[in-house]
Amino acid sequence: MEAFLKEAKNASRILMTISGAEKKRILLEMAQGLRDNTQALINANALDMKAGEESNLSSSLMDRLLLDEKRIEAMAVAIEEIAALKDPVGRILDGWVTEDGLHMQKVTIPIGVIGIIYESRPNVTSDTAALCFKSSNVCVLKGGKEAQNSNESIAKILQDVLEANDLPRALISLIPDASREGVDKLIKMDKYVDLIIPRGGAGLIKHVSENATVSVVKHDKGQCHTYIDKDANRENAIKIAINAKVQRPGVCNAMETLLVDSSIAEEMLPRLKEAFDAAHTELKGDSRTQAIIDVEHATDEDYDTEYLANILNIKVVDGVEGAIDHIVRFGSGHSEAIITENITTAEEFLNAVDAAAVYVNASTRFTDGGAFGFGAEVGISTNKLHARGPMGIEGLTTYKFKIYGNGQIRG
Amino acid sequence: MEAFLKEAKNASRILMTISGAEKKRILLEMAQGLRDNTQALINANALDMKAGEESNLSSSLMDRLLLDEKRIEAMAVAIEEIAALKDPVGRILDGWVTEDGLHMQKVTIPIGVIGIIYESRPNVTSDTAALCFKSSNVCVLKGGKEAQNSNESIAKILQDVLEANDLPRALISLIPDASREGVDKLIKMDKYVDLIIPRGGAGLIKHVSENATVSVVKHDKGQCHTYIDKDANRENAIKIAINAKVQRPGVCNAMETLLVDSSIAEEMLPRLKEAFDAAHTELKGDSRTQAIIDVEHATDEDYDTEYLANILNIKVVDGVEGAIDHIVRFGSGHSEAIITENITTAEEFLNAVDAAAVYVNASTRFTDGGAFGFGAEVGISTNKLHARGPMGIEGLTTYKFKIYGNGQIRG
């Protein structure tokens, strides 16, 4: 593992010398490479599908694992879209002249070597490799073992394009030891690896966070809330609440708990129940909710659970302060929303709630790189530092100061 | 420790509600508090000085530990300067309207609870507390045990000002258990602590980095180089090399190794030796250097040593590529400089060298918050992410997205 990572680190230097035009051209070749090797990819994937069947993978996991012509075309198109992004490296973030006459430039640079740990979907392999290459980073990938054949086939195609362009294959690679022990080595190799991005279940993320010596950008749970204030536009409130829960319940920016101001609970809860019943949402509520509508009881554990399913907790709270108290206690810092027409209440909520994305009068479902206008995303960070919320290609850069003097010495 | 940190975390909410004007006024009261309690501070410090004498602390450590009227006045002035800084919280870093009509604001916010681990100088206690308070962060401080009485006395004065302003004392506090075990608990309390900043020896920083589950911004070693290119202005080269090594050898931005282009080594090394001899610098060099001037032999270990003393390694390298190779191998990513009049060579160096600060024709000694124009600094980060290089008060903030909609739902 150490020799492998050392090679990756060494390879990273060459990325400093490749122009944006070259990176773009090579990415387009990679997209074409996937198309040209569609049959080989399908054959490799068939091995994973067969093994998955034999080990009784769930139908949803089998579906995530599957590669067909349409999905391979989508992977190629995703790389082409990444190729078309503006080069994130070399951007001048700030610039000034110091009192000593030094001309300062704060300039974006690649992070270096990025380790990405993810699960079943093979398209993550090509998406991530393309995002890292576009941002001049080396990636070392650790996909799910159920997709090993598919991932190896994808990596080989991308590496063949690198080699045809006289670039080291080590710029994009799968880690040689994909076992738990291999991962444990990877996350401690801070000498060679600059960032680890774990994407996957809570167990994986916890393990990586607790054991890594390399910096980690987590993509952790979204315990998202929507608070309906007494000054809410009622139609917006119902429309947004339904959208935040129902439109795609299985994702991290979906709402898990709806908070309703006590002063409008009697009016709103029956209307909300009607709407959620029509959407087949399973509702749970605290005793104040249960006093108004007929729902199951919600426990503290429920308020702490990311259902990723069409199940919703409801809680009656006393005003915006009550909503904030609940969010401080149970929120995961992902996405939170208030529905109100009152500007002072809105600002109180926006300022007091500490989350990556805090909304007024909109669905929490908008928290992603596409909706934010970032283009392709690496994921949605729940870190408080470096990248917070949707992590676009800019999140794969850091910066340095270039400093131009003409003989300055320190006095 | 857990109850203590939980209280710190809870206290952090109140900082969201204090205006910039209040923070400024309270900081000025803290500065005055130090002045008004000069005698109490000197008395507390005398206990530390006595214990230091009894345990045979070195004279340089004793000097760092000492508080007298002049130093206490300087601590008060430092707080006043921090009070005068622009509020780093609430700054809009970016803003746009998405395709869905959401008005996006990327806004700076405090990080939350910051743990700072440092060594002997008591003024770090008041500086750090003031920087954290100005940026609306709670600080939990762990100073050197040799300064425990001084630090407690400083913290008490600042806490008394907080209390007089109806604010919780927990906003600024020393950790209750300052033992190694206490630190080990602190750095794993990611539930309550958002960032750890270790300042001190290599052993401390390594231990914290390897064991923390909280994010860490390191203030690690500076293995800084200056490369004299064949196209250097000779006078600048000598002047800058001398300044980078000699002006203050004991700091992290001082040069440790001088790289000289082989094509000018015969001309420049004798002139450099003359200048460094006059500055009483102890010189070491590789065999190509030794073939030209009479110096001790420099080993690979020397090239990897941060002397923090008036000792310098010299190495003859072949052009800018040779310089870059050496820096890739031995540099610590802190500060690196090239002396050249050639713009293409300068840009090659600036682009290829990965360090927080890369200089053309200036001394590496400029890498600090004051010289960069950041005002008071928390330290000089050797992290690659979050804060890189001089870490001003902006480095104590992160951001969130405030998102203003008018009923948007996801399609």
C-alpha cells in the first residue's frame, strides 16, 4: 500500500504541468473510451451481477450495481460535462499589495492525492476520477467489493487513455488492497494522501472519522427539518413540506421532521395530515400533535432517525425559538428550512440555525451541487470546515499564496 | 471534561446574538481588566516563576514565562488591536440567484468551540481568547502547566468581564484537566469541539494529529528554502539570503537550506560565505558546495532538520528543476523562495512548488499575519485545507449558505 501511494504522490507532480486544454481533451477521450468499451464493461459487470445474485444482494443494491448501454452512455456524458467545466485550478481568489510592497496572489491549486471510499454504484468510479483529473488531483479509489470487476474495468479504460497520452496510470487507480485492513492503512497515510472522502453508510463514516490521520471530508447523515411559522403562507407551507418529504424520500436532503408553531397547530395539522395521507406518508408526532391529529407517537429516537423513507416526524413547538431549540438538539447541520412571511422571524432562524444550508420558503431538497449551480458534485459535505454542503469541483482545490517581491527583506 | 465541554458548546449559542459593537466594547473592557489587575497578574506569575526556578527551567523558557508591567500592557494593547479589527462574522463571501430563483448567500459564521493547546507564553492566553471572542467562537484553552497560575489569573480577569456583561464564563475557559489524559479526551470530543489548534513542539502536534477525531489545524515545522537562480540579481540574492536566515533564526519562516544554481556556484558561494561568516552563521554543504567553499558536510538528516538557530545548509543544484526536486523531497510546505530576474523561471518555481507561501525575490521571513496584512494571527498553519499559511481571524470562521426562496419546490 505504501509503495502504491508513494507512486500516486509522485505522479501528482505531473498534473501541475498539464494545461486545461489538455485535461479537457483527455477527459473527452475517456468518455469515448467508455463508449468504445461498452461490451467489455457489460461483461465485467455481469461477473459482479452474478456474484451479487449468488450472495443474495437486495434488489435495490442489484439495481445500483447494474451497468447497461444506457448507463454507460450516461457515464460518458457525465465525463463530458465535467470536461466542459471551467478549470478550478489557478483561479485568483484574492490579491493585494502589502505595506512592504509585496504583490500577493491567493491562488487555487489542487489538493494533491485524494482517497475516495464509496459503495456499490460503479458510475461513482468514473465520475470521481473525472472530477479529480479535471481539478488536477490524483485519485485513489476504493469502491464496494460487490462492484470490483466493474470498477476495475472502468479504471482500466481510463488508465489506458492516460497511458496513450504519456501520462502515468497512477493518476487514477483503485487501491490494491480493498479489504478493511487496506482501508485502515489508506486513511493513516498522511505522508502521501491529502484528503479522504468517505461516502456511504454511517458505520463507514464513523470508522474513517475516528481512525484517519488524513483530513476527512464526511458525507454524513441529513437530519433535516422544516419549521412552519405562524406567519407562513399556508399554501406554500403545505406544498414545501410535501415536496421536502415525498419527492425523493431516500436522499440526505429530504425532510425527516416537520416542526409546527403551536399557535397554528390546530389549523394546520389537519390540513397537513390530509396532504401527507394522500402522499402515503407514515406520520409520527409528539403528544401535542397527537392531541390534534391521529398519528403514532414519536420518540426522541425517532427525532434522531434519518428514515430515508416516506416516514415523517411531526412536533408542535412554541414559535421560532422552540423550532431552533429542537434543531440545535437533533439537527445534523445539513439543511433546515423555515416557512414564514415575516422577515424578522426569517432572519432570526437564518442566523441562529447552524447548518450548511438554511432556507426561507423553499424545500430542503435543493441542497445539491446541481441545484446550487456548481455542476457535477463530489457529494454533500457535512464537515464544518473546508467544504460545507454541496461540494463541487472547487471543493477539490485548496490554495497557496504566490508572492512577488523585488528584493524585500524583513526589517 | 464532557460536562465542561457541553457547557462550552451550549454557551456558543449566545455568541450568535451579540452585536459587533458589543463584542468590541467587551474586548476593550477586557484590556482594561488586565491593566487594572496588573498586580494580581504579577503575583500569580511569581508563583509560576518560583516553580520554574525550582524545576530548573531554561533561561529562555523562564523569559517566555515572565509577566511584568510592560508585558501586561502589551497584552492589553493586543486585545485593543483585536477589538478594532473588522468583524469577521457575517461577511457575504459570494451570492447568486439559482436557475430556480433561489437567492443564495454564502456567509461567514463562527466555527463554534475551538480548543487551543499551547505552551509557555501566558500572553497566548489573552491573545487567543480575544481572537476567539471577536470571531464569536468559544475557546477552551490548554496552556503549558508551567504557566498555570498566570493563565488562571488571566482567564479569571476575562471571565469576570464576561460575567459583568451577563455573559457565561464558559465562553472563555481553561480545560479542567490539563494532564495528558485531559488533552486526549479533549481532542476526541467532536460532539462538542469543532476545531483543535495545537501550537507547540513536534511531539505535541504529532500526538494530536494522530489521535484527534476533532478537526485539527496544525502549526507545524517550517523547513524553508531559498533558491538562487543563475539569473538572480546578485545583491538581492545575498541580502535576501542573509535576512531569511539571520534576522530571526528561531522562527518557523526562517530559511534552513540555501539552494544555489550550479552555473553560478563558483561565483556566488564565496560571496555568500563571506556574508554569512560576518553574520556568524554556521554553514554546512553538500560535496559540490565543499568543493568551492570550506564548510562542514551536510547530510540528508541536516537537510531535513529545522534548526531554529543560526545554522544553514547549502546545496548546489542544477537549475530550477534541481531546486524544485530538493524542495519536493525536503520541504514542509511552509515558505519557499526563488531569487531570479527571469519571469519564466520564476513562474515555473511558483507553479511547481507546493507550499503555503511561495516567494519571488523576497525573504521567507514575511510569512506571518502581520506582514500579510491580516492583523493579529492565530498562528501559521501547515494544514493543506481550511487555513493555509498565516491564519488571521478569518481562519476562525467557516460559512453557511443562507437561501431565500418564495415557495420553491424541487421538480
